[in-house]
Amino acid sequence: MMKNTRDESVSPSPADRLAALRAQLKIEGVDGCLVPRGDEYQGEFVAPYAERLAWLTGFTGSAGLAVVMSDQAALFIDGRYTLQVRDQADETLYDFKHITEKPLQTWLRETLSESQKLGYDPHLHTPDQVKRYREACEKAGAELVALPSNPIDAVWTDQPRRPRAPIYIHPISLAGQSQQSKREQIAEELRKEGQDALLITALDSLCWLFNIRGADVEHTPLVFASGLLFADGRAFLFIDEDKVTPEVLEHLGNDVRVYPADGLGATIDALDKAVKTVAVDKATVSRWAVDRLEAAGLTVDSIQDPCALPKACKNETELNGVRAAHIRDGAALTQFLAWLDQQAPSGTLTEISASDELERFRRRDNMLRGLSFPTISGAGGNGAIVHYRATPDTDAAIQGDMLYLVDSGGQYVDGTTDVTRTVAIGTPSKEQRRRFTQVLKGHIALATARFPEGTAGGQLDAFARLALWVDGVDYDHGTGHGVGAYLGVHEGPQRISKASLGPPLKEGMVVSNEPGYYKTDEFGIRIESLVAVRQGDAPDGAEKLLFEFETLTLAPIDLRLVEIDLLTANEKAWLNEYHTHVRDTLTPLVSDEVVSWLTDATRAI
């Protein structure tokens, strides 16, 4: 996947980039190609060198895919980005498609012609994706063709280099379990299933397993690497060797051998004859890796990543770290909200200046390593764009009578945070107060849910929507996503979504609680806190183990937006109890001036 490094003094226009790609495809003998947003590790956040979709189209959302043919091109996005894509990409160059309403496979079947060849980079797609795309191409009489190198890389003349950030050891005082113990735990699962090895390419799983962290991508402390774990607990780690210090080698121990990052293919070819079956998670592994394993005569066993569930179920050491991180993060956010309340009436604030100030409050904490995602700072109608990101061109003023939505988080060495608060600037309208209160009712319904062992997150999703459904309104995103322990701000397998049930929620899982409401071009509302699954007290006669949620996030909910008459007595009690906990916990961490603001912001209703 080499690239031309010739420097360009002027960046080509989107039209020129598209034309250059089409010329390259002609050289490579294909009629079109797929341009996914992801990288070879199939992760959510990617390094600048892998932002091929953004470079080509201008669209910077965290999910999307383009199909470029010689005479047309389409850009597929989900419901989070229907507004953003129109702001960033050129609709004269691309047809915008909602991936649910017009799936890529349907478009391929309807659009491709007999004998056409559609190219793809096998490093950037999973086997399951390739299978679906190939079947769609074949139904159109076309052919899906694996390309030897990425055509974008051939025309992206100023493509950034791959990152070479250092590796950090994640100590057992924060991890709660040694990497040797983790390797043995997963190896035991391999032995039970008769598998000789596990190929690990999901970066969060790899970092969790080896108790390492890095900075190869922004917002998530990941290390670019892959690994082979064998059924006897030994492991091979494929990584840039100049990152591996003597301290890291000592941490890994004698049972982990380090190889160059590009040495996976050759090592697969030369594996010991005793290794016959290699397990992979086909939802995260690349098509290239599976092809290489099969070419070496190995049996590929498709499984769900065995690291995912133990990674998701935080141990008590991890949970204590997450709790501590949320307390400090809550103090930073509360100081920001107090500052915002003081400064907003001046009319001098903008979305970017506000989010910059919030980051400054967070960076006072020496345990912060960065933001957990780009802050969503949305004033007025921009708040209705679910994954909005302010730019100099869109940077709106925070002024007048409007709602301001801020969704942000931090990566601390002891935990990852993600929190959204919506606040009133000036006087909110009756509609805004009603919608906010309905969202709050959904938030409380989920926060107070008690559910038997074996309940999946998708079974709880309606709790958060019911108050909105009464008025015939809804929101077009999931209600909750998993969150890691100083890892990904979006973590599986746990989720709360009407689109998918997901696995049963288990003790120690951290998940977001974030219902919302969005009125296009006018305002957006979201209330998000992170919660941890814990065992609840079972009443007499209970036949199953009961679980409940512990709310981790500590930050005031704007009472100016609450229509008190819409709340039940129990909902008022929950809000008062939550605000008392916020006030009591954060008061020692903020200034006297902020304490005065916080006391009023968390007053009983």
C-alpha cells in the first residue's frame, strides 16, 4: 500500500481528486472501486493516512462508504449524517444515499452492468462485507475484484505517513489483571473449542489483552499492531519494532515474541505444522488476512472475538478508575457550564470558542491524555445534526434564545468519559421545554430500569423512547453504546438500540444512556450519561438475578428546560437525588464561585 510522496503546493479540488481516481482505476483495469471510511484494523477512529473517504469526498463522518464508477459516484451514509454530508460533500459529484433506505448491495445490483469489474482493497473490508458485495455484483453480472494496492494511495500525493507513536504500559493497578493472566484466560477458551490459535486484529482487543496503550489514532489510546495468540498462552505481536522499548519487552515477558508490523503474512506462511486451526472474528478481521490464512492451508474458524466480552465486563479495579475519572471529568464540565452561563449572555461566544474552553477545563487534569472524540458543540439548528462538528465555515454564535448542545468526553489514564448536556441560552420555548422533558423522562426511565439476567440492551431501548412516542416523535440513533476503560468511547458488544438486540447485559459493562430529539434547522436535545451494569437487590420471591444501572456521569441537568408538571413523583425524586449526589461529590473540587452556581443548578424541584 505504497504511495506517491510527491509534494503538491496546491491541494486538488474534489472534482480533480475524483478525476484522478478514475484515471487510476482505468490504469488498473477496473470500472470502479469501493472507498470505505475504515482502515485495515476496521476501527471507528482512523489515523490521517487512512482518511481516504474524507480526502476524496470531503465527508468526515465516522461511518460511510463511496462507490466510484467511471460515469457516476454514490456516497452512502446513515441517519446520523444526512445533514452533515450535504454540508461537506459535493452533490454534483456524488449521489447521497441513506444506507438503510438504499443499501449498498441494492445499489450495486441495480446499477452495475454486465461484465463490469468493481475493485476493492482487501485490507479494508471484512470477509462478511466482501461476501455481501460479491453476491450483489454477481446478481448484476459484474465481478468484484481484489486490488493489489489501494488506488487512492496512488493519487493522494500528500498522504500523511503512518503514525509512529510510542507504546505505554497499562499497569495492573489500573487494569486489575495481568496480561499473562488475560492471555491464559483467552487461551483456555481456544483449547475448549479445539482451536490452535487466535488472530487478533481488533486494536482495542489487542491493547486490552496485552495491557498496552498508545497514540496511533486520535481520541483512542490504540497501538497499530496485530497478534497471534496460541492455545498454550504464547503469543506473537506484530508491531513497529522501534516502538518496543526494553520496558515494554520486560512487560510482555518471554512468552510474547515481537515481529515487524508487516511480518504477519510471512509468519502465517511459516507457522508450525501443529497449528492447523486459526480462529478469527470475521466481523473485524480483513479479507486479506483470511485469504492469507487459507492460502497457507490453515482451517479458519469464524468466531466472535473472545476478548470482547471480558473486555466489556470491567473488573472492580477498572470500575473504580472509571468512577474516579468521571468525578474529575464532571468537575471540569460543571466549571465549563458555570462559565458558559456567565459568558453566553454577552453574545460573544461561538461553538468553537466554547468547545475550546471546555477542553481547557479538562486539560487542567494531569491524568487526561486527550479528548475521547471530537467535541460536538452545536448552537441552535446545528444541535439538530447528531454528529455535528463545528468548522470555521459553520462556527455559529451562541446567543439569543436558543438551545446549545455539547457532547464531549475525555480519555483519562483511569477511564473514558462521554457526556452530553443541552442547556438553554436565553428563554426556551414551550416546545423546547416539552421535548427536553420528554427526553429527560426517557433518560430517567432507562437509568432506573431493573431487569433480569439475560436481558439484552435492545429490550430496554423502548424505555427511553416511550415519552417521545406519545407525541409521535422519535430519534434516529441508538440509545446506548458500550464504552471502554481507557479504550474506545464506542465499544462492543453491548448496546442499547432498537436496530439490534445485542448480547445480554452483564455486570461491569459500561454503556451510555442518551435519548434525544432533533428538529431540523431549529434545535437539538440530548441528555447523555454513562451507566454501569450492577447487580440489584432482588425482592422476596424473585426467580432470577436482577440487574440495574449505576449512573457514573456527574453533571447538572438544566432545570430551566424541565417542565416540572410533566414529571411523575418518582421522576422528580430521581432528579433531586441525582442532583444532590452531583452537588455533594463535586463541591470539594470546584471554586467557591462555581459552588454557588452549582448549588442553584442542582436545587430541589
